Amino acid sequence: RFCLPLLLASLPAMAAGEEMAPALQDSWGDFWLFRFFVNAAGYASIVVPGFLLIQYFKRRNYLETGRGICFPVIKSCVFGSEVKSVHQEDGSLPSRAEPTESSTARQVFKLLFCAAGLQASYLTWGVLQERVMTRTYGATETDPGEKFKDSQFLVFMNRILAFTVAGLYCALTKQPRHGAPMYKYSFASLSNILSSWCQYEALKYISFPTQVLAKASKVIPVMMMGKLVSRKSYEYWEYLTAALISVGVSMFLLSSAPNRHVSTVTTFSGVVLLAGYIIFDSFTSNWQDALFTYKMSPVQMMFGVNVFSCLFTVGSLLEQGALLESLRFMARHSEFMAHAVLLSVCSACGQLFIFYTINQFGAAVFTIIMTLRQAFAILLSCLIYGHTVTVVGGLGVAVVFMALFLRVYARSRMKKRSKKLPPGEAPVQKV
């Protein structure tokens, strides 16, 4: 409890000693910690009144005393139907559609379609993300150009399109009857916004390969959050693979290359932002898993989370006056406009490919595809942006991905074994 205040108090001094690019040192307002607190204050200006309203309606027993045209809206937002479904083994995902009359060739085509869609969406998204956050726009022989600095606007762009796509999908297809109180999505939404903001902001201080590898290692804090939030238990092999991932990431981060490019330098701020991304993202996945105890589809979850994400981000941007400033930057640089729109399209399409792949082939196949995507993302970033990886760093990357594939293999074996066991018999010992 004493470490966090001490860390926050020492951050400005540590940041001042870092070797940051001149564009990041324009003013104190450009420092990420200051921006983080300004954004958080903007979210609080929406969260606090909302919390007080929810408490007011609950104390007033509004379900029995409320009347009028606002009653259905307030009931849906504050109370919901409060009917929970039985929590399935996979929790967050609907049962996978079993192929009945589909031929092998058709299934192979579907798998290739899913793999190509996921790879194209997220590899393009990764390349554009690094381009937007680390390169200048409008550079000429006489003008060095300017960088886009407001990560929150990019989060808003991603969420507004995802909200639109999910809303149209829910409107055009049959969905389960929604029962969760809408306000419960706000918790996952807030942590999701903060994790995305940390992810964009971290690219100002670390290389993209470092960020990808850190994302691959988020299984460790996810397990810790699972223990704290959902009281989950884990197998021994899960702890083993988590330890291997830690070793691999450490080898990559501690490896040093001669004549390192300035964009590949990992600073203290970058490490803190990466840690923030992983912690917030771990909370998001565990909170969403708890929300799936209500009867809902993944697309309904996507819609509910993005409703609040749009509300929080646009409110904060308007309060800071940053929305108009970002739109003016977009008007000055048409290339940035194209990149921002394509980023949002890739993010929204990627989420739809996630749902379709898991529904058709299960979580194990999806995990393998996404693990390969992370490896390709590192390779692509090194080729396009000239990042260097040492032999020790390369071995660290190999250890991480070996542990991830081992994790997928062990999980699939455990599922097959648990199906063969008689009812009531525990498959393995958990800790």
C-alpha cells in the first residue's frame, strides 16, 4: 500500500531523466502521467454523477414506485432483468457450432478465411498503430512535420465504429433477450479505455516488438486477476507456462543491441505504461467473464461496452477541448485521416472475426492463429520500421511463443481428458 504513492511521487523525476524525443518534451501537458490524470478526471465527471443516480434509484425502490416514459430506460440501465444463466464451462463464449453436413474442403476454406481475416485485420492494425504514434505527418524538406499526440482520440475513433458495427449486427440478427443492468458494462468499458490508451501511449517510449511481446505475456496478470476478481483456480502447467513466458520476456527486454535505433529504446515510462495496459486489460477480461453469467451474446457484450466507451471518451475529449483540436489535425493531414479510419475499421472487423472464428472452430484454434499473428507482427515491424533484435532477444521471443503453444496444447489435452472422465471425478489437481 506504500509502494504505489511512492512510485507516483517519483515518476516526474524519473521521467525528467529519461532520453525522450524532443517532440515529447514540448510541455508538461505532453507528459503521459499528466494526461492520464486529466483523462481520468474527465471520466470521473461522468462516473460520479452516474453512480449517485444509480444509488438514488436503488434506494428509492424505483422498480415498484417508478412510472412514466423514462421507466423502461431506467429499469434497463439500473436494474435489468436480474436473471442469470448457468455459467458454462467456457463462460464468455457461446457453444461452438458443430459442422453437420459440411465437407472437409468447406471447413478448410472457412478456417483459411478466418485465419486470413484475423491476420489481415490485426497485422494492418499493428503497422498503422506504430505509424500513427511514432512518425510525423506533413513533413517536407523545410518543415519537419508534426506528430499526433492525443491517444484518447484514437481510442474514441476505434470505439465509435465498433459501437456502430455491433449495433447494426444486433439489430439485423436474432440475439438473446438482454438481462444485465446496462451500468455494469461501464466497469469493463472504463478499464478497456484505459488499457487501450496505455497501449497507444506506450509506443512513444518503447518499440512495437517490445509491446507485442508484453501483450503475449499478459496471461500472467490475467491469472492473478482471475484469482482476485473471480477466485479462479489454475493447473500446475498454467503456472509453468507463465514462468516460461516471464523468462522469455526478460531475455528479450534485457538483451542489448549495438547502435540501437532511438525508437527501440525502452524507457521507464514505457514499462509503466505497458504494466498499466496489462493490468487494465486483465481486469477487463475477468469482468466481462463475470458479466457473461447473464444470458447474452459476445456481440451484445461488444455493443454494451462500446456504448460507455463512446460516452466516456467523447465526454473527456469535449471537456478538454481536444476533440476539435484532433479534428483540425485530421483536416490538415488527409493521410492521418485515412490511417485513423483504417485503424478503426481493422479493429471492428477484427472483433467480428474473433467471434466467428471461436464460434466455428473453438478457442484453441483461435489462440493458435492469434499467437502466430503476434510473431508475424514482430517480424513485420522489424522489416518496415528497422527495429533490431539480438540473438538473446530472439531466443527470448522463441521461448515466449513456445510456452504459448505449449499452453494451447495442454489446455486441449485437458479438455479431452475431462470429457472422458466419469461425472464428479476431478481431472487434475488445481492450485
